[in-house]
Amino acid sequence: MTTAPHPIRQPNLSLAKELSETTPAPVEGTVVKHQGEIVRASEPAWIERAKKATDHALENRLYVGWTLRGYWHLGRRWLEARRDDYPQMIRSAKAELKAADGDTTAEADARREVEKRRAAYKEHKKWHDIKTGAWGAVATASAATGAVMGGPLVDILMGVGVAAVGAWNGRPAAIEGDTTSGLIVINGQDGEPFPIADAHTRDEAAECVRRALLSEGINVARVEAVRRYDWGWEVIVWLRKGTPADLIAKAPELETPLDLPQDGLLCQPRRQKRAQVVLRLVEGDPFEKMPALPERAPNSLRMRDKALLAMRMDGQHTELSYLGVHFIVIASSGGGKSVTLRTIGDTLTDCEDVVVIDLDPGGNGLEPLAEALGLRVVGPDQMHVIEAVLEKLLKIAKARATLLGKLGMGDNWVPSREYPAIVALIDEYPQLSQRAKALVVAILRVGRKARVQIGLAAQEATKDAIGAAIADSIALKIVGPSRHQDVVQVFGVGAGANGWRPDRLHPEQGDDPADAGKVYIMGGGSTDPLIHKVVAIKRDEGKQRAARRAAGRPWIDDVSLEMAGVTFDDLDTVRPHDRLPEPIELARAAFTAADDPHRMTTVDLYEYVADAAPESWAPEEGEEVEQARERYLKALRDAAADVRPSVDMKARQWRDGADRGRGYYLTTITELTGETS
């Protein structure tokens, strides 16, 4: 006995017999009642398949809906390909332009970036439309030829083919598989975190981050995967509550559910919107394709020109102008400090309007660039000469302030080949003497307009190494692998909570370069906490470049030297001097840093001392500021009694109208140090 093809229950044999007696028998087989329908169980298979296809077509209205939906879907895909990521990139650039309000350099850079991305978008759309037109022309010509030459049958087949293409792309499975708006579950039960490496679309990346954040208790309102790079993903998170600092503090824990490398999650709060945080999930090396420093003709740059320093992790080139900019480079041993200073030095020695001076009390300075440098003083036994050079530079900076009007330069010195700027690059700054440090501070305060500029480098930026006066006076800050306290001292309190985390970079270790040469840059138009990598030049390459430039390098103009009353021809006559006790050195340094005022109160004097040498003279635990100040002043009097007993170190009181105070006169301090009046 033949049964129904899809029985729900066993056939009712008595009902079958009754039906066979009352209805005409079919050609063959038995008729059974199946879910309320009469089914002929023994029909040929092809008839059954044809009926199913007919029923399916009727149920879907001959696929008309699928066809329309398919071509709508193809049109949407075409439009997405035409747009690509350019609208989002342009919006991001506009946001940067808005955030740069008030910073003219940053605004100019951001405006150029907006125009650049708009131009790229226009070019992309043009070529996309050209390709579409070309393929459309080919398809139209083919269809026209077939219609004319093939007759009605070909026309029918072409129509069926067109409808089939639309229906195939409009079938529910195709639409569901292509959507980017639904929740995509990967690698685990719903809600469980999964590695970012398993995310292949923007939706999947957003869902991956959402789950990881929720697993660590971060309450989010929205997650958007903005862009995928070769090195990983860039994702924007909208916080429902809490602060960006809460998320940043959780970054190390989030690396585990995301399966990222150590320190592979970078967080950047958006300045213009407090609730937004940009996350960068770094799976690979963003700097595999580093550019090379361009080959330039000797002395072909000017100081105002922007030149390549580094590449940013998003692929943008970091180009800086050093005109009127003091800068500092901080990186621990093996962090790439010397490489960074050498790259900057290479640019400056290629400027026809810059004299570069190399000062290094602890090493060999910019030795590869020696032939292109205006002056070099290096070595731990040359501190007296370094002090003499800095003193001359301070005098030049002061003299140039009086020359601006005479030379018709306006408010700032205008560098030229005839009147070049001066940049002193000082490595190992903490090893300078107290007097040398005070001279640097004084130059920082008066040198910018005179284009007598300072570039400092050090392995650490703690308070006892880099005083607050340094950090406050410097506009361009470059920090590589370092410690947390270095970040606070250079970038400021709260910088870490805003994404500035060079303390999560690692210096070179043996044969492993780790993060050597990677830095965060604040200033010079760089406002976002993105990792940069400095474009390095090797020693031999540096020597070759310097040798090509050596013949045409400028020197300090005679007008500035004459007005300042200095010359650099007498440096070999400078003799070493005995080191004075620290309290006396600090007192003299305080006057120097303040531009040698006629007198200084003990309060101002101690403020400098506590900042310059906090390990010795800052208030100790439980000690009041007044007590610490009296402790220093007593040490100063005791040291003076040993060195110059004849000098009266009693603090003087003065009253000149509203100017009232108690302290020391400059003549007293210079008499104490043995200087001539």
C-alpha cells in the first residue's frame, strides 16, 4: 500500500476504504485524507515538484515583490559603494575644525584636511560614475543587439533573466545576510564577549565592543564602528552615564575580552562631546609602512615651512613648523629620544634661516649632524662653556627686542638668511648646572619673539628634573615611552584621563625595539592623543646629509652680536669655576631666571628654589611652606658664612610706594658668588 509523501499520522484505513467506494478511483494509488486535503500519493515526482513551484510562485506573487526589492537592494549597494567612507571622514574632519576653534594653526590644518577629503570624495564619485556608465553602456548595447537580432523569444528570455536577477537579489535570505543593522552573534552565547579578530563587518565590531564594555560594567548608550584600518578598528562609544575617565581606567581589563595585545586599547575622549569616547583597537603595527624623510636640496627649507617629523597611527603625516616654538622631548632610555632630536635637527639644519647650536652636558649630542651645526659644546667637563653660551644667547634675545623696530620686523623677529633664527638643542637637560637651567628658563621667557629658541630633551620629566617653569613655557611637547609622573609634569594633570598615555609605551629592550620612536605630540597643530612614530634617520645617513649642507650654513648676524655685545670667538678662554654650595647656586639661579631684577622677595626666591630643587627644599611631609622657606634661608646664610663671611646676608626691607617687600638685592647675591658688579 502506498502512503502519503509527508504523513502526519498513520493512515486511517477504514476511511480509505469508504472513500474508495464512494469516489471515482484515480488512475493509480490510494487517496488519503491529509491535514484536511485530499492528496494523491502516487503522482509522479516531477508533477509534485511543479505543483510546489507553482504554489510557491503564487504565494510570492510571481516574485514581483522580490524583484522590486532586489533592484532596490542593488541600488542601495551601488550608492554605498559610491559614498564609501568619505561622508564619515568629512564629518570627522569638520568636527576637528570645529574643535580647533581659537587655534589658528590647528584650524588651518583642519580646513586643509576637510578640503583634501572633499576633493578625494569628488574624485572617487567621478570614477565610480565613469565605471557605472561604461558597464551600463555595454549592457545596453548587448540588450539592444539581442532584441533586434534575436526576435521575440530572445526578448522573453531577456525579460525573464532581468526579473530573475532582481528576484535572486531580493530573496529574504539575501537581504537578511547583507543587512548591517541587526545584532550579529559570533563565537559564543548571546551576550558573551568575543575577540575583535572575529569581527569582519562594522556591525560585528560594534557588537564586539558593546559586549566587552558591558562585561566590565561600562554603561553604554550606543556603539558605532567608524572605520577599519590595517592595524585594527576605530570605534566611537556613547556613554549612558559615568565619565570617559571611568572607561580609560578599565582599558587594561577590556583588552582581555577583546583579545588585544598588551596596551592595545587606546581611548580618546571627544572634547566637543563629553559622552563620546573614541576607542582604537590596535591588533597590528600601525607603522609597518613608514615614510622616509624626503631628499631635499641643501638649505632648501625656511623655518616657517612645515616638514615631516612623524607618521600618525591613522596614516596621516605629521608635519610641523618650528617658527617661534620652544619644544621638549621626553623619553626614557631606549625610548627614541636621541632619534627624535636627530630628526628635528636634520630639518633645522636644512633651513637656510636657522643657526643650530648643540649643547649636551651628558653625551655626544647631535654628532652625526656636526658638519651642519653652527656650534657644538658637549661633554660633562664643559659645563662652564655651556653656561657661557647660554648667557650669550640670553643677551642676544634681549638685544633683538630693541632691534625689531629698527629693522622693520614688527612684533617678532623675521628669520632670513641675513638675520637667522637661533635654536639651541639641549640634550640631557637635567644634568645642567643650576645656573645653566636658570639661563634656559630666562631664554624661554624672552626668546620666542626674538627667535632665540630652545629645544630640550631628557629621559624623565619629574618635578626635580623639569621644573614647572619649563613645562609652562613650552608649546610643543613630544613624549615617548615614559612614566606616569612624566605625563603629569609635561602634559598636565588630567591628561592621562583624556587619553594621553605615553606611559603605556615600552622602550627598546635588547633586540626588541618595542615602542622606541613612538610618541604622543601635543602642540604644533597636534591636539589629539594619537600615537605617532618619528621618521628616523640612521647615523650614516645623517652624516651624509650634514656634509652636503655644510658649505652653505648661516651664522648669527653681526647686528645682533654687536647690539648684545657678545662674540663666540672667546669660548676657549672661558675657565672652569668652583661649584658653590647649592643654596647659593639656587639663589643666583633664581635671579637669573627672573631676568636679574634689582631685588627679589624671599617668597619669590623660595618659590623658584622649591620648584628647581624640590627633593632638597620643597616642604617635607607635615612641614608648612613657611617652615620650609625658613629652612632654606637659614641654609643660605650658613653657606654664605662659609664662602663669603664678609657679605651681609640679612634680609632687607623696602617700601617704594605700593611696592613693599622683604628679601635680597641682586648686588648682595653677585657679591656672594664672586661676580663683578
